[in-house]
Amino acid sequence: DSKGIITTLGRDGSDLTATVIGAAVKASEVQIWKDVSGVQTTDPRVISSAKPVRVLTFEEAAELSTFGSKVVHPAAVLPAWQAGVPMSVRNSMAPEDPGTRIVPKLSSTETKERRVAAISSKSNITMIVIKSSRMLGQHGFLAHVFSVFNKYAASVDVIATSEVTVSLTLDEGYKHVDVPAIERELQEVAKVSVLHDVAMLTLIVPKSDSVSVLREAFTVFEELKIQVEMVSHGASNVNVTFVLPGDQLLTASKKLHDVFFGP
């Protein structure tokens, strides 16, 4: 307002308010009422065969929302997660529908319906590949690289490294990032390639099932002749993310959904 006091919290501010209050009073459950019946296996507006997800852990819900799902904002999950207060996402147009429960961990009586809980995606992603022999056996190189991103307030989503190469993604959907300036600074110490209009495709899957899921996913990519630019696996216990050309995202999403959830 005119005195500089924050009066609204932005998108999904009511969800965040609910989880903050629910966490503070140690509620038995925080209910988030939407116009959809909870979390779906993918975006039903894109893939009509999307199915409801009945239960997720907080870690799965946070990863899902961070990597593209719009049902629950990742900031809204955090207070309830920290307080161990269960959540549910319900449909105000169909209150009898159980929706999706979000819990700290699955109970002994709960089992996963499927190996993959859900699929999410982000498009219009920028991928930057930084290659330099200076990385080999040297300290401080990565610190310099990330100081450049810090200088331009650029948030990195996914990262993979090898002996002499760092690949990472930036999501410019949240705010403008001066990619040309970042590229110029990095070119002083490395060879830099920038790929625009790539996409991230994320599978929410426990690490215990990830080997078979990765195998089947790459079989799909091979059948569709899709070149995967980067894979992120291991940093999270419940997340496998592929970076691929943006114009192939829809085809890959539909095929993977058929494989893991049925047509």
C-alpha cells in the first residue's frame, strides 16, 4: 500500500495463508479448494487421459509444483510440510470427490498406485552449456560461474556437470534474465552455447523405481527419435527430469503418459 506494507501475497496467496495458519495451529488437515479434483497425473487440458492422484508425499508435491504443476504453489506446500500437517486438494464444484491427500510420508497401509506418481513439464526454457578445460582438477571454477548468475539474479533450475562441462537451465517465465550479458561474461573463461526454446519433462518417481522408469523412458525417446539434451537424476529422491527440444515436448509427454498410466 502507500506505506509500503505488503497487503497481498500474489498468485495462490490464499493457499499460502491457509497453510501458514494451519501450521501455526497444528491443524489436523489443511484443505485447499480448487476448481479441479486434486492433482492429476498430468495437465488434463493437454492430455485428456490424465488420471487423479489420490495421495502424494510433501516431497513429491513440492517437486511436482516446482517443475510445472499449477495446482498447488510450491511456497504453499512448505509451511504444512515443515509442521507435518497433512493437506488435501479438493474440488469446490464436486465436494464429494476425495481429491488428493498430501502427507509427510505414506503410512504402512498406503501403497503407491503406480511407479510414476505424475508427470509435469515446463516449456520455453533456456539451456546454457559451459565448457572449459580450466575445470579439470581446478577449484573455484564453478564458484566463478555461479557468481555470474548471482550477479544477474538468474535462478538455475536444473544442472548437470562433467569433467570439463556444466549444463544448466534457466526459466525466464518468472522474470526477465539478461542471457546475452551472462553469455558474454562466461565467454571470458569458457566456450558457451545457448539453446533457446527447450523444455523440461519431469517424472515424479521414487529412486527405488527409477532404474526401470529411466529404461522405459529412454526406449520411448529412441522410438520417437528425440534427442535428450540433459538428464537430472539423483539430486532428488523423487524426481527425474529430462531436457529436450521444445517442439517435441507434447509428443514425448503423451507417449510417456500412455506408457506409465495407460491410454
